[in-house]
Amino acid sequence: MPCWINLNEKFKNKKIIKIDPGAAFGTGSHPSTYLCLEKMENILFSDKKILDIGSGSGILSVAARLLGAKEVCAVDNDYLAINSTKSNFQLNFGNLNNLNSYLGSFDEVFLKNQFKQFDLVLCNILAEVIKGMIPNISKCLRNNGEVIFSGILNSQKDEILKILIQNDLKLLDVSTRKDWACISAKKTSDPT
């Protein structure tokens, strides 16, 4: 929510994400972001290493840290988005501890930094872009690590599901809101 809004009393026991809605995408109101946040609420984050691909405003990175993530790596190919991720992290935590940010395309950053052993990958970008990233996303997850894909139109869902299976990712859940779908999957070593 915008950082200048005062909170209603009924939200006092909720975790609040402060977001300064600058130039980057992601205030939390878009159905794909909403679906992603909703899934995140049901995941245990403590001591986990998280990768946020296409971090935008940083809303998912901030949420992961608020929920107890040990380390958050944010990747975006837009320097305005990386700046926005950092400033919103600073706004919520007063520092940039536990945040590593990377500017560039996911595939470049993945290869250059030899990403591996992530517990959870968050990926809220367009399905067309997601499709090409799935093989490398699978490679950077630890065994039994999970991924949440959002930003997928319902009409694109089946195509994504097929690619997941080809990359040792087992479907856990699909949720939808308006025309959008959010898919969660788990990395498996045993062929299913």
C-alpha cells in the first residue's frame, strides 16, 4: 500500500508492506500480484533463500522478507525497477540487509552468478517470457524447492504446465483471479 496511508485499526495484526508506487510495476493491486501474495501467505519462509525474478517495485521481495526469508535475490532487466526494489526494501526495513539485487535478464544473471539451491522462486512476469526461463529456473531450485509463476493468462496456462513437466517440475496448485492464473510447482528428482 502507498506509504503515506494511515492504517485502519482492523489491520493491526497483519503484516504491512509499504510500497512507494514509483515507475516500476507492482503495487499489489494487479490480479497476478494479488494471486502471488495470496500463495506466499501459506508458505513457511523462515531461513529460506528466495529468488524474485522480474522484481519490479520489489513488492514480492519485501513480502518474502517480511514473512521471514533469510536471503532475497531480486533480478530485473530494468534499472528503474532495481532502484525501486531497493528503495522499497529500505522503506520497509530501514536497510538493504538480506537483499541482493541483480540488473540484467534472468538467463544472463543465472549463468554469471551460478544461481543454485534456492528454496523458492517467485516469478510474476508475462507467460511468453516465463516459458523460455523454466529450464534455468528448474536448475536453480534445490530438490523439493518450489516456484510460483504468476502473470499467466488462463488461456496460456496449459502450455506452461506442459513445459513444467518437461523440466522436472511437478504441479502443486493453480489458482485464478479474473483472467489470470497463478501456478505453483515443486522440483522433483524422481521422474513422474
